[in-house]
Amino acid sequence: MFIRFQLLGFVLLAAVSTAAQAEVVTLAPVSDNTLFEDATGALSNGAGQYLFAGRTNQPDGQSLRRAVLKFDVAAALPSGATIVDVALTMNMSRTIEGATVISLHRVLADWGEGTSDATGEEGTGAPSAANDATWLHRFFNTAAWTSAGGDFSATESAIAIVIGLGTYTWASTPALLADVEQWRTSPASNFGWLALGEESFTGSAKRFDSRETPNPADRPSLRIVYTVPVPAASTWGLVAMSMMLAIFGTVLLRRQPVAA
């Protein structure tokens, strides 16, 4: 009988010790910007209200736009967290064409956000300021991309089909999860994502609200669902019961008569 008590106690304790409590955190970007195609890297929009992805109606060599954004994942998650779901949300506030695909690609080198701030609808950018990311520069004008237009993984981490104005979500994929997990465990490798739009025809550019847009609800956000390996509050009763059963079994064992 005492063995049964001990076993039951240990089973309960093991079950509780591996319980995981789900938590949710929603992050705002720590930086975002747009890479405006330009032969000299003279354009950016670090402090602007909008981000752009796709091809505008401007002449070749000046028409491509690629958005970059970064979230401080490591600072938001506790040690030992296991990420189970991620989702990036952005609000599209202007479009000049129908449905297109916007893909997310992990950026491979660090980049900056300066004080450049375009006027009007912001689609043509503003003169690059110190530390801005540009078509040629990671940090204007002291560090360059290896390739013009940004250094990013050729493999997409997630896609979303965007059509009309409104909010869009890049839902969790194995690659998106892997990106965020890497940034949690290796913060020094966190250079964020590049949003790549349709670039094969003119008029495909999409405008999204940036972290500087006045309405907080329209700013980009990264929602992370994770678990932590600690007992949830509702399991404390099981913890106490398992410990009592284990102790009771031990006491019974000690009181058993020794065979002659």
C-alpha cells in the first residue's frame, strides 16, 4: 500500500512540474524604415508615419520600395520561454492596385532609423539623415549593404495577400517561429524582417502605417504566444497533495516491521 502512495505522489508531482502556462505579449517595433530605390542612397523615411513595399509609378531605377522593421523579442520574453505562435500585424492605409503578395524575409545585417521625415503621402521619401537605412546603406552614410536594396534571406518566412485598405496579419509559420526563436536566444542576430512587395510591374506599391503613425492601433505589432515551465496557480493543490502522498508513503515504509 505504501508503495502505491509513493508512486501516486511522484506521478502527480511529475505531472505538475511539467505543466506549462500560456502567456501572450504584444510588441511594438523598436525601429522601422523604408528602403527607397535610389542610385546614391539619398532617400529614406526613418521618422515618417508610413512604410512602403512594392513598385511605384516612378521611372525605373527610382520605383522600388522595401519596408524593414524590427522588434526587441529577447527583452520581452522570460528565460526558458517556449514560443508556440507568432503573428505580425500591419495596417495598410493606401494602395494603387489590386491584390498582391507581401512576403516577409529575415534581414541578415543590422540597419538604422534616422530622423528623415518625408512630407505629404511620403511615397517619394526624404533626404537621408545620419544612421538611416537606405537603398545602399545600412547606416547612412557609414555602412553599406552587401547588395543594393538590402541584405535579406531569399526564403520567405511568411506571406499575406493584401487587397483593400485595412489590417493584415502574417500568421505563424515554422519559418516565422524560427526567426522569433532565434531572436530570443541570440539577440545579436535580430535584424528584423524586410517586407517585400510585388516588384514585377509598376503601380503595385502598398503603404502601411509605421510605428510613428499617430493612432497606436494602426502601428505594426508582433503578437507572441509562449509557455513557461512553471506550475499554474490552479495546480498548487496538486503540488501539496503529491508531496503529502510521497511523505505518507515514506512514513509507512519506515513503520513496517522487520522480518525475523
